[in-house]
Amino acid sequence: MKNPIEGYLGKGEGGKRSKVPAKLDRWQSITGAILGLFIMGHMFFTSSILFGKDAMYYETKIFEGSLFLDKPQPYIVSIAVAIIFTIFIIHAGLAMRKFPYRWREYRILKTHVTTINHTDTSLWIVQAITGFMMFFLGSVHLYLMLTIPEKIGPYASADRIYSDKMFILYSILMVSVIVHAMVGLYRLSVKWGLPQSDNPRLIRQKAKKAMWIAIIFFNLLGYSALSVYWKIGYEHQDRYGERYHPQSKSIEKGVDI
Ligand code: HEM
């Protein structure tokens, strides 16, 4: 072991504290920022279905590399999922360090929240609960996207959502991921990014307002898209498994989805 004294006592020689916790904290912020920004993009991408089946089909082909390959390749999506899944697991692992595991720790946290009555402290509890939910629900979704990327498309996704009953999982995952991502980005901005000002309270209030607007906006967008997938899946249930063919042949390139 590199430094056994620090390993046993949590302090190095001369009473110096380890820099590792601060480094881990920074990595938690970096992975959180990547995932938060990714989720905003993701909600726009899945919402392409609001513009019609052709729009979603075309977008799916682009993610499979249709702009630079002769034949779209779903494995490209798997590579992207593997990267996001890895960041997701690292982020969850780093965040778990701060969970109150013992009853005593939980009691201290609860007393802290009720006596101080500070919104940003309460938001930390929201993060812990939504993060815990996402860890299980998000993993199911990511595993499916990783292993069957070829089954993404207007009918394939709608069949999964309606006939395979994924709408139950997505309905719970949606609100937890949006709240978690937006609260997380707000907390990051308070911690690292808000501009210096004579009135920090006002800046913080503005950031919190932006957070609430984003939560409402992405929930409306996400649940609207989910309803459209659900409706397409409902209408398509008798032809479950059939792939979508776009109206315009010019956007059909290679593979049916
Ligand atoms: C590169 C990684 C990802 C890919 C390729 C991906 C892809 C998709 C696709 C294609 C859908 C449409 C429904 C379906 O086909 O099953 C979807 C829906 C959804 N995804 Fe992801 N996803 C990824 C990462 C994530 C992550 C990390 C989360 C959150 C933990 C997430 C949460 C959701 C939710 C809540 C829905 C339903 C919302 C909607 O219909 O707009 N996804 N995703």
C-alpha cells in the first residue's frame, strides 16, 4: 500500500488530509454535468416523434451513421450507449459515497433539513431519492439500448413502449431523470459556475427559476413524446414487430426499422 498511515487514520504524515475526496467530488460534478447535458439532448431526440414517424426514422438513421456510411450500422448506437452507461455507473458510484447508510447518519440529516429549512439542502434529498430510482430504472433502459440497438425506430420503439409495457418504466423514469438532471445542473451552477455579483441571492433565485422552467418544459416535452409513442404502439399492436417504411423512399437507406 502506498500510504498505510493515511489508509488507517484518514490523515497523512504531519496531519495532512488526503486530496482524494476533493478529486472524487470533482469527478462527480464532471460526470454529472455530462449526463445532465446529455439528457437535455436526449429528450429533444426522442421527441422527434412529435414531428411524425418519418422525422424519427430519419433521425435514427443519422445516429446509425447514414450520413457517412453506405449502410446504417446500429452498433454505432451501442458504442454511444456503452460510453453513457459507463459514465452513468461511475457517477452513481461516486454519488453513493454520500448516502446516509446508518440510522444515526439519517437522523442527523433529517434533523439538519427540518431545523435549517433550507431549500438547497432539501434538494439534496430529492437528488438522493431520484438518483436511487434512476440507478435501477435507467439501467434496464440502457441495457436494452445497448443490446438491441437495431430495434429503435417509430414502430420498434412504439411496440416496446405499448406492447412490451415499457411505458410503465418510462413514466416513472421520466420524472425522476428530469428532476435529477435539472436539480443537478442547478446545484452545479451554484457550486462552480454562477457569475460573481453584488447580489448573489438574486443570481441564485434566477438560477432556481430557470431550473423550475426547465423541469416543467422537459416533462411536458417528454410525456408528450411518450403519449405519441404509446398511441402509435396501440394502433400497431396487431402488427407487432413489423418495421416502419418511410413515406419518402429518398430517406430510406439500407435497413428497415
Ligand atoms: C446513449 C444512450 C441512450 C440511448 C441511445 C437512448 C435511446 C432512447 C430511445 C430510442 C428512446 C425511445 C423509446 C424506446 O425506443 O425505447 C428512449 C426513451 C427514453 N429514455 Fe433513453 N437513451 C439513452 C440514455 C438514457 C438515459 C441515460 C436515461 C436516463 C437515465 C434515459 C431515459 C429515457 C426515458 C425516460 C425515455 C422515455 C422518454 C421519451 O419517450 O422521450 N435514456 N431512449
